[in-house]
Amino acid sequence: MDLELDQKVAVVTGASKGIGLAVVRTLAAEGARVVAGARTVDSLSELERVTPVAIDLSTADGPGRLVAHAIELHGRIDVLVNNIGAAPVRLGGFLGTTDADFERSLQLNFFAALRATRAALVDMRKRGDGVIVNIGSVNSFFEPDAAVLDYGAAKAALTNVAKSLSQEFGPEGIRITTIAPGPVGTDLWLGKGGVADTLGEATGAGAEAIRQRAMAGMATGRFTTSDEVASIVALLASSRAGNVTGSNWVIDGGLTKNT
């Protein structure tokens, strides 16, 4: 299926690894011109149709500067993918999670996307066209424990704002959706210092036991891949999903059961 993304201008945040890198590769393979922002961009340097931008998106002006760079380079922005995020494991539960911890999570998982969205909407409104896809999380509505409660709160805020913005800007031809992945086979979950590693060490069970326990909770018995998330991003960014907005697309291997 032709997703009709050829020559579209896409901006991807948190683009150097995991889901972000998969999104960059998928959009570029579909013919989009991708401006990819991350603190380090070595993994992006050899990709065709991709312009890497080394930038700190956790700063107040970082997201806006990334969007401005894309507009300066290509004249517009058609697609924004808000992917940047992090989910540090809070072993101390709620009482061990400080205001500063919550603030850091909100800055990276919510405000970075909010600022990029604001900058992109200014350009999209001029043409009455554009798509914004947020990478959220099942933790925005599903909280098995307190290990990522600040991350879940930030992603819940992002999902809620996306629904509101979809109502406000839908009449202007701009679509805004969110994807809610469950556990994905990236460094966030499976890498050194990731969720499995941290919980495995803290509990004494080991990372492999935590990984197996997580997979047992999913109907498919496996982690979602970054490429599977990226495929949904590409579909939502395309005109093939032209009447989809305000929705929260769950991809979690059956971890949560929704009607």
C-alpha cells in the first residue's frame, strides 16, 4: 500500500534509538524527508533522506528550534512525531519519588512534546494541513505498580492534551493522535540499566526473570518491536488514515484488555 508520504516533511524527536530510530527509518523508506532530533545523532548520520540535528529537547527552546530548523530547511512541516521520553524506575514507590523526579518526567515526557506541538501547529495552520503523532504509553491508563508512576502521569497528560487539541484543530485540517505501546524490546526495557535490569537487581530475581514475567502478562507472549510501533506511526501520518484523530492506539500484545 502506498502511504502517500513521498516528499512529506516529518520531524521526529528522540530519534537516535529505539522507537524513534525505527520511526525515522520507516518514514524515510516511505519517501518522507525526515528531520531527526536527538542529543547524539551518530546512528542517524548515514541514513538517506534524513537530516540529523543534535539538540537537547529537554530545554525550553529545544523543541521549537528543531521545528524551526525543519521549516527553514524544507519550507514546512507536514508530520510531527513526538517520541522523546524516558521512564526511570522508582524503587522507592510514591513516597520515594520527589517533586523533582515528577518535574523531570513532566519536562521530558510532556513539556518537550507540548513545545514541539505548539511550534508545529503555527506552521500547519497556515496551510490547513498536518499530522501530529505522540508516542504515549499504556502506563497513561494502566499502572501495575508505582515503579513508573511519574512517567505514567506525564504520558496521561500528553494523551489528554492530544485529545483536546484534536478537537480544537480538527476543523482546520490538522489531525492529532497518540500511540500507547506496552513493553517494547528497546533499551528502555531490556538494555543495561533498563526496567528489567533495575527491577531484577532490586528484587534479586535477575533481569531475565523480570523479562519473562513481563512477557507472561501479554497474550502474544512477547515484547512489541520498535518497527511495529513505527508502522502504526506511518499509517497514522498518512492520508490513508485521513479521518483518524483524537484516538489512542494501543499496541501492547494484549497486556490490557479494552472494549
